[in-house]
Amino acid sequence: MNVIEIQGYGGPQVLVPATRPDPIAGAGELLIRVSASGINRPDVLQRTGNYPVPPGASDIPGLEVAGVVMSGDAVAMAAAGLSVGDRVCALVSGGGYAELCVAPIAQCLPVPQGLSDTEAASLPETFFTVWSNVFDRGRLQAGETVLIQGGTSGIGVTAIQMAKAAGATVIVTAGSDDKCQACLGLGADHAINYKTTDFVAEVKRLTQGLGVNVILDMVAGDYVAREVEALAEDGRLVIIAVQGGVQSGFNAGLVLRRRLTITGSTLRPRPVAFKAQIAQSLKQTVWPWLASGRIRPVIYREFGALQAAGEWPSGAAQAHALMESNQHVGKLVVTW
């Protein structure tokens, strides 16, 4: 099969086309003929040598795919209501940048009604992540207010829509006025340009001094101290990335007096059983929102996975370069 592999740690140019033996599905797994593969920030970190592949996972990058079921564990597939020929999308621990991909059946979901494979490939990584962190760990409830840092990222556009659909008030930060407008267009109630406005002061103003109930943070670093100040009593800060650094200082007295929770997680190394629970929650609650059009995938651009253009040896390399430019609003996808 054709794949995109990491030739050596470095810039996008290290993503090169290659061939690998076709994978074979084992117990509890199925084989997908991939139509499209989502691009995510962890793929960039893996490419640069900053995100080790979990034990047993493929070294081929890619954490989400969509396509057609080719074969698999018949008993487990029947129990999950899946058959050969079904269109599915799946969360995987690696191996997504390939024409064929093995996925745990418990981490596969049917392509929502009305969506293309390209749209479906943009769902698993961000939707699993947002559900796990905003709703499970962050315990966001209808009527509460959430602050989403980086509202135009793949995670951001997903979190905006899911939080609004769940009945929350949504405040986001973004790095330009245009990006703020894009967030408002997706349903955010308020958007703050963090380059021109102090988000803590603006959050306090918007909440009449109370602060927000939940913060979804992909920055960490010195943001943590400011986020602690922006939380309401019994507020929850959930950290899912450390783009601003791993060292954080904050006012521990505020944590005590306001009874705050600071937590975080990574999804990729968690066991299949953990991800299976998230998949079932998504299928029950969020997939109907997608099928009805209440929320929708946001695809910024798609690339042919193997296409050559200019100096880049693959469409995947072009996608990585665009992701690192931070110019995109929503998801990037490569197609096969």
C-alpha cells in the first residue's frame, strides 16, 4: 500500500511517499480502505520528534481516518453493528496516513448521515478529545460558560459547536479580528482577539466579574496563571496541550478560595476501553447533532496525500506546512 512516512525528524519535507506491506486486522479490529485522513497537531509533534509513538502503534503518522470496511473480526463487527462495505470513521493510535489502516472496532463510528468521507475524516481526533476533556473531565453543563483558547484550531471549531449544542455560553480567543469573526460565525457568543485584548479582563467584563466555569487550554505555560484568575468559583481548567511551555506558575491561594480544579489529559496512549466509552457517548449524543446539521465539520483545505507540488514531496507535507503557519480555520485533510 501507499503511505506517507516520516523519513527523519525535521520540517514538513521529511514526510515522504513510501510503500508498506498491507496491514491485517486482528482480534477486535477491522481494516479500512482509507478515503481521507485528518491532520492534527500531534502529527506535527511526532514529525519533529516531540511526541513518541506509543508502544505497539504504527510509526506511520495519522490519528484519524474515514473510508470503507474491507475485512475484520466478524464477531466483534457484528456486535458493533458493522459490516464489510460500511462507511466508517475511526480514531487510531497511528497509521492513518495510508491507503489501508487497521482500527479497533470499538473506536470506529459510522459516517454521519449526509457527510462525505473527507468531512468524516476530520471528526474523530477532535471530537473524541473535546468530549473527553470538556464534558467528561471539565463537566460542562447547560447554562454554564466555557472559555476556549484557540477557537479557530481543529479542536476549537469542534469545541465551539459542541458546547453551544449542549446549551453553554461560549467565549473564545483567537489571534486576529478575522478569526474572531469566524468563531462568531460558528456560534461562539463572544470572541476575544488575544493579541489586542487582555482575555482575563474581558472574561471578567463579559461575566459581570464572576469568571467562566470551564476553560479548555492548549497553551499552558504562563497562560495558566491568567486562566486561574479567569475562573469562577468551582471552575475547571482542562489543559490538553503545552504550546506555550510546560512550566506554569499560578496563585495557589485562588485555587483554594475558589475551589478550582486544574486537570489535563492526553488521549493517544489511553487504552481501547477508555476510547470505546467516548465513542459510545459521541454516537448517542453528538452523531445526531451532525446528522441533523446542528453542528458541522469545518474543513479549511484538503490535499491529495501523494500529490507533488513545488518543493514539497507530498500533499501531507503541504498540509503540515499550513498547520504550522497557523493561518487555517478548522481542519486540514488529505485524500487518497
